[in-house]
Amino acid sequence: MIDEPWALAGGVELRPEPFGALAYNFTNRRLTFLKSTRLVDVVRGLAAAPDVRTALTRAEVPDREWPTYLEALGGLAETQMIQHRSTRDDS
């Protein structure tokens, strides 16, 4: 995951909250709490970053915290809040 491109899934909206954000997927009706403003920064930055590593770096996540963030991003992927994106044209 760390060297792959990801983005917020289509149909997912983030609502800022004092603790981080609420993520709601209008496609599958799932609601998820993002319990860190820095995690919200990472998730919002995924689409503009070439990979997760870059998104973590741009959000200034300390290296020692990366495993925790990768676990959180893995959970968001499992619940279809974020999705893998292609880096090339498959045509």
C-alpha cells in the first residue's frame, strides 16, 4: 500500500469535526470516524500524491507513526472509503 496511489473513493464525503472528520460513503451507506486531524490531512492528500508514502510525508506524519496510519488507511480501504487508483492509462 505504501508505494501505491490511493484516493478518496467516489461517493465518499468528509465532514470536518473537532476530533478529525466523519467519512460517509453514499454508495454503501457506511459511516466512519477519522479520529485524527492529521489522518484527515493524509486522506485528503492521497489524490494529489503519487503514493501513500508521499501523502504521509506531506502531512508531516512522523516516520515512527507510519505503521499506525497504514493500519488506519488499510481499514479505510476495507470499508471502501479510499480506493486504489491507476497511475497509467490501460488503453
